Amino acid sequence: MTPTVLDRILEFLTTIGLEVRREPIERPTVLPGITVDHGTLVVDEARLTHVGDLLHEAGHLAVVPAPDRGRLTVDVGADGGNEVAALAWSYAAARHLGLAPEVVFHDDGYRGGARALIDNFEAGHYIGVPILVWRGLTTTEAYPSMERWLAS
């Protein structure tokens, strides 16, 4: 059986060292079918509307230093620097997985700016990459290839 995009993403996330749980989510979430519980990405497949949102939320976890990751719960996108780093991380992850950027930057998200994000990343205008470099995940020259997927 061919793995689904969801399966591929979840396998990637666990392989790089992020904790993922598949279970129903009864409380309100920032994104449908996804929440963060003390550094663990929780996925409710029945409520998930955009599989690429998993990469974006994982990006929030990935760019935070390991000692702080377990403190993250529910709304992990409040910090602007972390937000642009998650954009860059999720684009790199999509490319790594051979997924179109539209999987992450879909029309229902990013306040109508998904197309602009795709256009900028595809043109080599990489917002958020300096934070990935600062965290030791890549270099400016190598991006969107990553040396590491998780900040230490």
C-alpha cells in the first residue's frame, strides 16, 4: 500500500525526533485537527483539513531549542520570529519530502498571502532563513537543504 501524504509527513516528523500523537482533540485548536501539548504535536485525523499545516506547526517546535520545546502548548505561533522561522522550516520540509509548496502554503491559510509566500520562496527570497541559520539548522548557501531539522 502506498503511504498517504499524511503518513509520509508523520513518519518524517517522528524520524527527525519530534513527538507525535494521533488522537481525537476535544478542545478548541488554532488549526483544525492539530494542537501542541507540552512539545508534542497532536493530530486528530478526522478534523484535519490541511495536511501541510502539520509541517508548519512542526516548524514551530523544530526551531525552538530542545530545553524549551516541552513548554510549548496550544498556540505556538505568537512569537513573530518563530513564525517566520516556521515558514522557512516548513518550506524546506515540503521540498525535502517532494511536496508542492501549495501543500503547506494553501489558500485557506496565511491571511490570503499563501501565493505571495510561494512566489517569494520559489524566487529565492527566503524569509525566516536567518533564524534557521542562527539555530544551526542550515546555512544561507545551502537552504532549502537542512543540515539538521531540530534546534538543539
